[in-house]
Amino acid sequence: MTSKECGEFITVLRKEQGLTQKQLAEKLNISDKAVSRWETGKGYPDVTSLMALSELFGISVNELLAGKRFQPDNIKEIADENIISVFKEAKKNKKKQAVQIIVYTSVLLIILIPTLYSIINELLPIIFTQLKTENIKVAVVMTVIAFWLLLSGCSIRKGNLSLLHSYHYKNVTDTDGYAKEMGNATICMSIPTFIDSFLSLFAHIKVIEIIGSVLLIVGMIICLVYIFKIQTKYNGGLF
């Protein structure tokens, strides 16, 4: 059993009823983008949608998940297989996400460490002699923002979507996957902010000011592109 099989079965059932994706979405009070995600195998319907689909098409939830109608003599066997398959796929997705996080983090560190080393090596001799009060104030503000992004990202990753506006996830069916990826993206936004908060201590040095601004802008653009991909993947678009 896979999400693709489930999606193909939903397509068959929908066409048997003579419904378009939009008409089915209206009956379920969801967006047609969510229906499209199911039918292309990009995600399973959530529990509420599964129950609604089951009632609408006159089949069991297990049949929906299996992607086929059951014969009376194999209902229990297939139902057990469905449960096992769901657990296996969830475990597989969790491992895949963990690997992606490790890869993204490693790449980011490989890119940033040489730059940070060079900057710190140059700044250490002047760190106690070139600081200005106004720079310290800016650095404190940027550090607070960076910590806020970091803590918000950790909270979102654990499933606290209340930190986001509801239109950000109104079409999301896989809320767990969405929360983890959106949380990771928010955490990533804190990294260039932390870097800029440190460099802002030396904003009166033109080269360092430019480096800090470039790192912050480039880092934020990368994170925003990542967020756009997440929104497209889970929500069908930004709104």
C-alpha cells in the first residue's frame, strides 16, 4: 500500500461518481488542490477527509488506504497489512527527513565555516578596541530576533502551527510533515541572523558591514525559497 495507490483509487471512485476534482473538494469542504495532491500520490487524506470519503463513496477507510475494494474473505488480512504499511511509510519518511536535515546542515557548515573563520581571525585583534555603543545595541536587537526565530522554529517543528496564520496551512493534509519542514525553514532563518548580529558589532567598518548585509540577504532569500517550496508542496501555493 502506498499513497500513489490510494490516490489512484480515489481518482477511480471520483470518476465513478461523475465528479470533478473541484466538485469533490466542494463536497468535502476543502480545496481542489488538496484533492489533486491525494490523486497524484503526494500525500494521504487526513483522518477527517478519510471518514468523509469513506461515507461519500460507500467504502471502508481500510479500502481507501489499500487502494482497492476488499473481498469478504480477506478483509482482516488486508486491514492488518494496511496498518503495518502506514507505520513503515511513516518511519521511512522520518528517516528521509532526518537525512535531508543532516545534508542541508552539513552543506551550510561547509560553506560558512571558512568564511566565519577568516572573519573572526581578522576581527579578534580589534574586538575590544573598535566596539561602539550604537553597534552593540544593534547587535543585541539582531540577537534577540535570531533567538526568536530559533525558538519559533523549534516550536513549529513540534506541531505548534498557531504561530502561523491559518491561510498558510488551510489546504495542508500532512500536518506533521508540514510542521517539521516549516520549523526547519524557520530555524534556518535564524542562522544568517545570528551571523549578522555578530558582524553588526563592527558595522562602522565598511567591508564588514557589506559582508554582514550580503550574508543576511542571501541567507534569507535561500530560506524564503525553501518556504515557498514547502508551501507549494503541502498547501498547493503560498495562500
